[in-house]
Amino acid sequence: MEHIDLNHIFPKRVSNFAKDELFDIAVVGAGVVGCAIFKEFCEQGAKTVLIEKANDILEGASKGNSAILHTGFDAPPGTLEHECIQRGYEEYMKIKDEYNLPFLNTKALVVAWNDEQLAKLDAILQKGLGNSVKELEILSHEQILKREPNLSSDAKGAILVHGESLIDPWNTPLAYLKKGISCGGKTAFSHKVTGGHHDGKCWELQTSQEPIKAKVVINAAGLYSDIVDAIKGTKDFKIIPRKGQFVIFDETAYNLINSIILPVPTKRTKGVVITKTAFGNILVGPTAEDQESRTNSDTVKETLEDLKQKAFHMLPALKNHKVTATFAGLRPASDETYYRVGINDEKNWITVGGIRSTGLTSSLGLAKHIFELNDKKYEKNPKTDTKVTITNISEFAPREYQKEDYGKIVCHCECVTEKEIRDACHGESGAGNISGLKRRTRAMMGRCQGFNCEAAVTQICKNEVQNG
Amino acid sequence: MVDINIAIIGAGPAGLSAALELKKLGFDDLVVFEREDEAGGTPRHCGHLGFGMFEFKQLLSGPNYAKKLAEKAAQKGINVQLKSTLIKVEDGILTFSTPEGIKQYKPTCTLFALGARETPRSDRLVSGGRSPNIITTGTLQRFAYLQKIKPFEKAVIVGSEIVSFSAIMSAKHLGIKVEAMIEEKEQIESFCILKYITKLFLNIPVYTGVKLENINTQDKAVQSVTISKDGKKEDIACDGVIFTGKFTPESSMLQKSFVDFNTQNSSLNITQNFQSSSDGVFVAGNVTRGALAAFRCYFEGKKVASKIKDYLNFKHTPKIIKIEADENVSWYYPTMLDIKSPLEGHLTTLRLKNRAKGIIKIYLNDRLVGTKKVWAFPFISISIPWKDIELKEKDNIRLEFLANS
């Protein structure tokens, strides 16, 4: 019987540009921030390359998050993070329709579960207003239960944040990648940056494949941004990976809540959230565990059990529903709480590090900010004629399987069609591995976790790759 | 939208045998819906022997058994709609996604025979990393018998139910070496003889009373699993992990669509006639509880067919009282009684979560009305008898298990 390594069904990617090509911009790291920066520079007409050590986008910090589009009501006031969250939100609203990206305005409740937390609500409200988030309301115990009848009656009071919304954490950055490519951007996957040299004019980056030359390097290497940053010659910060574990419940639980249920935040983290997802599940998490390892995203049974219990306390009816998935993400926190963004003008090196947990929202704002930092470096030549549309796989958009002639459904839990799986295997922005395929299509992400379809999906991918 | 008399969802042993029986009873306006490319259900990918002895007096492999069932249905002219995924149940209307587009049916009577699935790693909250090589027996069987792909070389099997031994056979079929079978409980979850066969003849170590501490991965490749016994840890090198058993009904659609859902069984509450409390809605086969052998589903399908006939002929609405069972019970069915309909001396069938000796006490409105001495195994069903006491509306029956001290 033929042995197939499920981790290497998709071939290792090679770059598709000339060996001595000199780029205006090299973006290191294809997480959500790197993809957004790539898009911005490509759109503005810069000759840009996106360099990524993995064989697909979102293989690091960006693969595991709570998928919320934040208003920035509780962001540290006056910081770059605050500015970029709000700018990122605005930008997302401008592009979502063109890209066919989901946006589900569920609103959020910051719920106080005891008197101590209740006393903090006013300060949160004032902070939010100060952060120019105007649509905030204080809700009483009765008002909470009217809005969220399944929530535990321990809820003492809450702030309703109107703007907080759900988006697709995976196809959003994918759309940025596609847009960049359609504007002429190049990609170099499976290229791990290992070193570099600046000759006074431009950079030559050493990679695990061929070297890449660029006038400006933008380091968006997430969990590795401190290591990559050392290439420029100085070490300015240290990444302290912060693990967040999550539990996803079956879509049977979907109607138990209407809003995102946020806790009263502490200094360190936003705390454990209960929210719907754009894919029709309920998500609980994350934890916040500082660790040394940049790769260990193992889940821990006891921690997951604890998350479940916390969620059951807040939302007792959740007990009657099954767990669909568990996972952990690593946030690239640094030794300070703020974003580590800076420019080294002499060496034409821009650092975008320490984007700890708000990257999904802030990425488009960050990209604009970085572009402006670098504005004078070359001539603008905006490309306005390209249009990118992605397959909206959220539960609230018309899905492929609801159309005629889709072929057949392969993943029955998530209703993913064979055509969707086949399409996701192809092109420069196609899946680079099985995880990437899952993120693009939702295949195998449902309650049976591949019990029914993993073998069939593997076969389809194998055939698609072989037949080109 | 199409009006039909009977809709059967699921073309596995329960669904197809119900369809065959109903056809025999003269019901022609009948459609079976199946989401897969072929009819036959789970046996389609159980490549080993052991099927058909009671139904067809023939020893068949799973795929041949499935084929035989599907062929019988075709011979009898049963309308089986393949590649039809049920996406919504609302106001008595069934909505399917099919390659020809969305189709809607309004049946007088619906039988849900949706089957079961194994509990994957996620719902067991196992510690460790992620890998596509962490799978279930069902996935392994599909790799082996449908796609002919060998996903890894050395496996650890988690669990020791009957299906876990089927996983060994599928692994053998693929040329995968099984490094160990591990079981959290002190004894295996099936007949002891299987443990000795596995150890002595297949030379596979069987560890019982061990905890699965961690699945160790690197770059999404499984490296080993860490197990522990009495605080002592040990690593078993492997590149694949197979989670077996802990079957759970494929019942999310039922939970979303109907109110009377029983979370202990993870299925709809049903009477002794497989009737739910929603008018015209029947449930049978493995979706009523965890997985039982195919022949049980087959005979259940025949039985539910006669109940559907009664329903369609007499349109009787059941008078329902609930049965409750304590937390020692892993599943039980029926979970309700239709007191207008005979009980035939049988109250319910159940399984206990753990091996134990003790008694099951039967309470009627908090009054002890019967006991049954049991020597329970989690993999053996226990039938609970009922001596004919007249039942009235609003009566309540409760089952409690008391282990011998």
C-alpha cells in the first residue's frame, strides 16, 4: 500500500522570480501583519516580495486567535496599537465588500461577575469614550439577561460595545495575499531568512533557499521577529511567546449567545472570551501562558478542562454540547506591552514586532502606518485596476454547496464541496499544506474532525497536486 | 417542495432495512437519503469479516455486506437519493443539499437513521500537539479500504473496545505496525480473550490502567506518545495515533432541530416504538445511542418499519412518560414509554459506564418497583424487565445503579 506523508502532500514551494531580482521591499513573515503590509506596498506600486519560512501563510501566531474585529475600546490610550486597531477597523470596513469578506456585528458585552468587577465598569466606559469608541452602554443585570437569556444569572452588570464584530481570521489575510499577488507582488514560501548583509544601498538576505535582494526590509516575523531583527545589527527587544489555548464547541451551541462575552480585562490580557465564530461555532478562550518555546503550541488537558468549566459557569447550557476542536495559538508578545515598531533609516530596516494579540484587527492600520513611515523611499505608483474576491466560507454568506452544480459535499460536518477543496489546492495563493487547506475551506474542522472525510480529502489533494 | 409519505435519512443497515421492510408492507411512496456516494453505511469501510450471519445467514466482509444491502434495495426498486446532505429540518420540511441544487421534501413520517461516529481527540481533551496523523478508526478504515492510502508506519491505538481491535486489523491491512494498545481503565473495554489474542498472537503490547499524558509532535509530525502508570512515565515512539471507540450519535442535526433532546444519550428521546415526541418523527439505529453491531441496526430497522406502519395506519399520538437514568448509565433506550402501547415485559436497554457488580433499582414515582442484579461490562447491553404495572400520565420512572460494596 502506498505510504503518503500527510504533512508533505503539497510540494515545497520555490520562488517564481529572477535570481538577481532587486526588490523595493522585502516583507519577512506571512502572518496577518506581513500579508497586510505586502498588500499595501504592492497596491502602492512598490516591487515587493513576501518571504515566509513555512510553505503557507498563517503558520505561526496568526493561525490561532479569537477572530474578533476589535473597536479598541480597551486599548492602551494614545499608543500605536490603539491607533492601528481603529485604523485597521476602518480599513476593513472599506474593503470587506470588495473582497467578499464576512463581517458579523454581534456586539460585545464586558460582563462583571462580581462587585469588584462591577466597580471597574465605569472606568472601562470612560477609557472607551476616551479612546473615541462612542457606542458604549452600561447594562443592568436585567438588561443583560434580556439580551443574553442563557447567561448565568451571576452577571452583575455589563458594558455593551456596539462595534465589536466577528470576521474570518484565515481568509482575511489570504485575501490580502491574493491582492498583493494580483498587483504584481512576488512570494517566496519555504524560504527561511537566516541572515543578511546591507551594502550601504541594499540588503541581501540569506535564506534556506536562494538569497533575496531588496532595498528595504520589513520584519514582520511574529514569533521570530526578535531573531530576524538581530540581522540589522542591534537587538532591541525579546519575544516572549504567550500561549493561548482554545476550546471550540459544536454548532449545536451556536444560538446560546448573541454577543461576544468579554470579561473585565486585567493588565496582561483580555481574559477568557466566549464568542460565536464566523463559522457557526462557539469559541472559548484564550488562556495566557508565557513560555520560552516559539514552537510548542501543545494543548494541555487540565487547562482545557478548566476553560470548559469557566465557560460552563458563565453559560451553563453549554454543558449539553460537544467539543468540536481544541487548539492553542502563540501570541508574539514582547518584553514590553506595546508594539515594537520602528525604522532604522540608515539601514532601511523596518521592525514590526510584538504585535501581541490585536494583530488581526490592527494589521491593515499597521500596514498604512508602515507605508507612511517609508513614504519617501520610492515613487508611488498605485495600482487601482486589480480586484480580488475570495470564497466567503462564513456560515452567514451563501456557501458553495447551496449553489447548483457544485459536484458533491465531501466534508459533511462543515458542508465543504469537492470543488472548494480542489480549488484551494491550486495557484500561488493555494494551500501549502493540509492545515492551510483546512483554513481555506473548513474541511475536517467540524465535529467529526475528519472521521468521515480525512481520507477522501487526502485523496483529492494528492490527485490535484499530481495532476497539476 | 415535494410531498412524500416516508423519508428515511441514512442508507446504512438501519435505514435500508427499514426501507426494505416498509416496501414489503406496501409503502411505495418512500425515499431514502444518503450523503455519501454509495449506500451501505459504515460497513462499507469495515474491511474485515463478521457481517451478515444473522441477517443473511452468510459470513460477509463489511463492504460485501453493504453492497448486498444496497443491491437488495435497488432490486426492490427503493428510491435511494445519494449525495444528498440534510442541511435543515424546519416546520416538518427537510432541506437537502444535492449536486442538482437544494431540494425540499415534506414527509408525513421521517425516520432518522443517521448513525454514529467515534469521539475524536478533540472532545477527549488530550494534551499535546496537532498532526494529521492523529486520527480515528473510521478514518483509518477509509484510508485502508476506500482510498488505499497508508498514512503512517507505526501506530499507537488508544482504547480497547471491539472497534479498537478492528483498528488493529485495518492497520495490519495497510502494513502499519501497531506499537501498543493503551487503555485508561484497569481492564480492556471488551472481552478479555481479545487482549490475550492481541498480546500472544499479534505480539502487540496491551497496556491497561495507563494515562495518555501527551502526544509529542514536531512540525505536525507525531514523534511519540507519553503514557504513565502509577506516576511512572514512558514514551512509545510512533508516527500515528488512532483514537478508537467512544461512539457518539451523529445527532447534531437532531439537537439543532428538535427540543426533546436527551443529552445523556446524545439523541432524541424515543419511546419503545422508536417514536420521538415530535409528530411523525422516528429515530432508529446507532443514532439513538452509541454504536452497536450492524445486525442489531438491521433488525431495529425492520422493527421500526412496523411501528411506522402502525403510525401511518392509525395516526395514533403517543401518551408519553419519561424514563430517567442516573450518571452510572452511559446510554439507555427507549428513554420514554408510550403508555397507550404495550411494553411486552421490557422497560429499556442500557449500558453502564464501568465494570461493576451490583443492582439496578427501578423506581416508579419514587417507589421501588423492581430490581435487577447485574454483573455489568461497559460493552454489554443490559435489558431491564418490566412487570406489568399500569402506568398513568405524569408517572415517572427512574433507574439507579448501586454497586456492591
